[in-house]
Amino acid sequence: MKSKRVTHTAKALVMLWNIGLFSIVWCGYYNLHAFQTYYVLGGIMSVIIFVFIYNGLCNLYNAFRIASSSIAEIVLSQGISFGLADLILYIECNLIRNRYTSFIPGLAIFVLQVLGTILIITFSKKYFMTCVQPAKTLLLLGKWVSPEESEKFRERILKKYSHLFDFKYIEYETISNKTFEEKVANCCTVIMYGLSVEQRRVFMQHCIDEHKTFYFTPRIEDIILQGCSTRHLLDTPLMKYDYVYKDPKKLHSKRIFDLCFGVIFAIAFSPIMVIIAIAIKIEDHGPIFFRQKRCTLDGEVFNILKFRSMVVDAEEKGLQPTVNFDPRITKVGKIIRKYRLDELPQVFNILYGDMSFVGPRPERVEHVELYLKELPEFKYRMKVKAGLTGYAQIFGKYNTSAFDKLRLDLIYIENQSFSLDLRLIMLTVKVMFQGESTEGFEKEMVRLMNRKARRAG
């Protein structure tokens, strides 16, 4: 309870600080220029609009998750939220006034918002860490999960959430029911990783009976069920698979959005693309663009367009996935890859119709052939058109495993909608500033891929 009071207090302080600073600069400067007749009403409505936008963006970017997010991630989420809200209201002021208004007061307030947010979040997070106790956790593993995979999964959780989970026991699903019940009694949380359907059902039922918190990794069929609707044809419940990704109305709407937003996107980012193109040319006088064969809807192959971020002929020795600190990456390439700016030319693939703004990322032909041999379910990922950004890009990393990418992208495929597309596009803004999302494959992963490629060949 004490930890919740800390997070709730921190949320209230951050909101009061950022809303209060905006209100001061708006009422003290911008409102004087924007509203001559309805000064008071205009000021009140503008502050309400700011609060609505700011709070909505905070919810979208999970900007108040002090318990489960790092300080840097929370500050970034907050900065984007109040920064966009500040910008929108500044644009409103200029539109109402019908001429330019100085941005300096707004910029000064933005700096103060950032500094205040950093102080509040840093203090709150550190105090929160002294209040929270990691939950005693039982990690249950499927019988096919290797010790290496188990250890890697545990390390990934503890790397970010060591303050939330304390792995008291690690057991396989072959554990007896009696032993399982004894160990669950000493734990608050159960995490089930890669369990078989039968055992998972037994363990889940016991957790529910004992009111224990539990997590589990979904199977492919679990995710596919999200694309079903209930049918009451009989007194026996029936579920019908709806093929939501084949709805003609949704497909037409998605294409219209891609065309309209694509034109706006190309125009808005044209100055940045010109600067990047000049920088690439100046560095080594090589070609500006890089083309590569990728797979999209139904496995159709197309040439994806990217800014070249590696030395010329980087793959003259064959397929070589990118590794951390890859020496083939150019100086310009390090910058544009970090913020995903090398992907900008793909807007022309979108306008041409090879891709959409949102969808599973198009994989290389060689990778698809390999994945299909190792993971036949991978073909479901190509039931929709490939995208510039997607569910796996938002909630995964560059080196996320093929199976986890598949599960993430299937969640999108089975739940896709116009509102979800807009949400993912907005979330992409945040991801562009998070370096970990573009991490290269670790060397162990490269060796694994090469070994599988040789076996597949």
C-alpha cells in the first residue's frame, strides 16, 4: 500500500507541475495574444484542452508507470506527452492570432517542465525502490525449454524488473502436483514459460483457486482465438474465426490512409531526408540508397528502399546479420540507425503499395525461408501487408527471437483496426528515441542463425 501511495503522489505532483507551468505561460503570455474578446473563457478552454491532450498521451505512452519503467523511460514518455501538448496549443495560438507568436516563452517553460519532471520522477523512483519488496516468484518451465533458454528468460526479466520479482523456485512442468502446491503456497506470483496446454490448465486453475498472481506465455492458438467471435447457434457455445484481416472495408480504408498520410509524411520529412542523403554522399561518395529483397503479403517479394547505413558491399561475403558495434556501419549510419531514420525512404514503398504504415516488418527472403523450416507457423505473419512500423517493433527489439516476433505480430493481425494503427504510429515516436529497440544481433544469435542456415541448405 505504501508503494502505491508513492506512485499516486508522484503522478499528482508531475501533473500539477506540468499543467501548472503551462497554465502560467499560457495565461501570462499566449492567451493575451490569442483571445482579445473572450479572454477568460479562451484561457480556461485552452488549459482544459492541454490537460485532455497531455493526460491522453501519458496514458498512451505509459508515462506514469513508476513501478515497472526506468527513470529515463518515464521522463521520455512525459517529455513527449507534455511537449506535444505544448506544441499543439502553441499552434492553436498562432492560428487564432493569424500571425507568428514567439516560441521562446513556451520553450523556456518546456525546459522547466523537463527539469521538474526529472527531479520528481528520480526522487519518487528511488523512494519507491526502498518501499517495494520483490514478490516471491515460482518460474515454471515447459519440458522442452533448455537450461540456456530458461536462464536467458530469467536474466531478461531481472534486468528490468528485479525490484518486482524474486525467483524463489525454478521448476519444470513435470513437477508433481503436491510439490507444486507446496511451492505456490510460499510464493505470491507464478510465471509459466512454454508450458504444454494440459499442464498449464492445471496450474492456472490452482493459481486462481489460491488467488495467486500468474503470467504465462501464449501459444499461437491462444492468440488466434482473439480473432474469433461468439456465436449462439445452439445452447452449446461456439466460436467463429472471423478473418478480420481480410475485411474489404478495412483494407480499403487502410489503403486510403496510407496514401493520404504517405504524401503528408513524405513532404514533412523531405528536409530531413535531403540532409541524410547529402551526409551519406559526403562521407564515402557511395550510393545513397540501399535496396534489398523482402517479403510482404502472401510472401510476395519486393525491393525495400532504405538509406545506406553500411559500407558499400557490406554483404559481399554473404548473409551477415548486424551485430552490436558492427564495424561495417558508417558514421552516418550509426546515427540514422539509432533513431531509425534509415527507414524513412520506405514511405515510397508505401505509396507504391508494397507496404503499409502499420504491419509486420518485411523480412529478408533468406530469413523467411529459414524461419518457415524452423517455424512453420511463421507463414501466418504474411497474411497481411508488411509495414513500416508494427507491433513487434513497438514491443520488441531488433534481436527479438523469430517466435516472439511472430506472437507479437499475430496479436496485431488478430486485433487490427484503424484506432490500433493510429496508436502504434504514435508509439513509434517514442520508440525512435529508445536505442535498445535497434540493438543488433548478439554474436551467439549470429552463430545460431548461420548454423540453422547451413542445416536448412
